[in-house]
Amino acid sequence: MWVELARRFQPEARPGIPASSAAVEEAEEALGVRFPLELRGLLEESDGLVDEYGAGIWSVARLLETNLQMREDSRGSDLYMVFDNLLLIADAGNGDLFAYPIQGDGAINRPDIFLWDHETDSRQWVAGSLQQFVERWFGGELQR
């Protein structure tokens, strides 16, 4: 479903090899948050999904690595707000990142996806669901 959706807009979209449920669960445990069902579905169908330039939704391994690194790097930093309240899932290829918000109860309770701007540290709503994000990203509506 996810690969077909992306390729409807961009035939060059490249999927990864499907991630195992165990790999997704290990990442969830390490990050302390359950992934939304739509993200789990995408990762288990295609472990990452990128455009012709290599930007887009990350693999489980990159998702885990980047989230842990950004969370660690932002603690005590005067440059950015902490990233503990975001689940980073994708990059724009220009330093900006896309994320689900993690609410105060430690869960992702809404399907919205936000853009984190690396220059201003702002967080801006870009999509109401992962499906809408995929359509807008691979359809060229979101900035690269």
C-alpha cells in the first residue's frame, strides 16, 4: 500500500526491505514510545521509503539512531529545544526533519506530522496523517 501510494506520485520512490515486527518493537522500547499503527505498517511493508534524492521516511535503524542522537545532543543545549517530545521519522534533505508529536502522557495520541526547521527550531504542522504526508512529500508539495 505505502510503496504503491508513493510511486503513484513519484515512480522513482525507493522502498527498503520490510522491517520485522521485532525490530520495530525494539525501537519503540529504546525510544519509550509506541509508534502509530500507520508508521508500523509502513516500516513492516518497507523499512523506509525515500525519493529519488534519498530523502524521505527513514528505516527503523536510522529512525532509532537519529532520535537517540538528537535527544542526547539537545539536552543542555542552548541551540534547540529538547527533542524528547518528538518522534523524528523523516528528513527533507536540507537539514529539516519531520516528526510526530509525543504528548505529555508519553504517547503519540494524534496522527499529525510536523516539520522541525533546523535554522529556526520552529515546529510547523505539515500533514494530518502519514498517508497525507506521503502524498504531499512524494507529490512535491512539501519543501525539499
